[in-house]
Amino acid sequence: MGNFSAYLILILAVILGTASNGFAKSAQGFTVLVPSILTAITIVGCMYTLSLVMKSLPVGITYASFAGLCIVATSLVGIYKFQQIPDLYTLIGLALIIAGVLIVNLIGNTS
């Protein structure tokens, strides 16, 4: 698998990871059945796709990219689904996370 395919699968992992985080919030401590099941399914899919990406990209690059993007995406879910509006410092922190992901992927050593 080439790097382009790996990054496409990484995007899928981020989508699944973000979905699992949203479902986990709705599962209310795994006391609500359907969101609990959806959390389990999406997290397994997320881990599977991450394992595929790690065949092509180094584990550190893969996980740093996944974690950073998932944090930002989950924050957006929090805004839209749960009306959790971030303050200025949170926005600055999220911008720094995005900058870190870009640095790791664009100028970091990926070999």
C-alpha cells in the first residue's frame, strides 16, 4: 500500500474514532444499549484501519496524526451535537494540535 492509500485509510480511522467518541458520550457510561453497541463497533473498526495504516507509515506518525485529528474532529462534534462551545484557549490549543499534525506529516522524518 502506498502513502496515498495509507492516508486515505487514516482519514477513515479518524472518522471511525470520532464517531466512537460521539457514541461513547451518548452511551452515558454504557448504560444506553444502541450507542454502546455503536461505540464498540466503531472503535474496533477504527483500530483495524489504524493497523492497516501502520503497515505503510511509522507507528509514531500514524498515531500522532490520528490522535491530533481525532481530537479536533471530536471537538467539532462536541460543538454541533452537544453545544459545547470552546473558549479562546481551547481554540488556540486546537490550532496548535493542527500545526503539530502538519509538522509531523509534512516536514517530519517518516522513514
